[in-house]
Amino acid sequence: MPIRETDPWRLQYFENVPCPDDVWISTEDQDSWAWYPDHRWI
């Protein structure tokens, strides 16, 4: 699943959401900050 979730109990909310495997979607700010440094100005 491309949605990266640190809390396993929240995975139920995303299990039927279609998303390409090469797209990473974070649900935590610290993951987004680390993964996408070019967009930190937003």
C-alpha cells in the first residue's frame, strides 16, 4: 500500500483506496518533511 501509516489501526481507512505503487502518501508531517524536501516551503 502506498499510503505510509505509522499507526497500524489506521490502515483500515486506506485499505480500499486505489493508488499507484510508486506514489508514497504520508499521513505524518515528519514523513512528508523527510521525503519531499523540495516542497518544505509550502
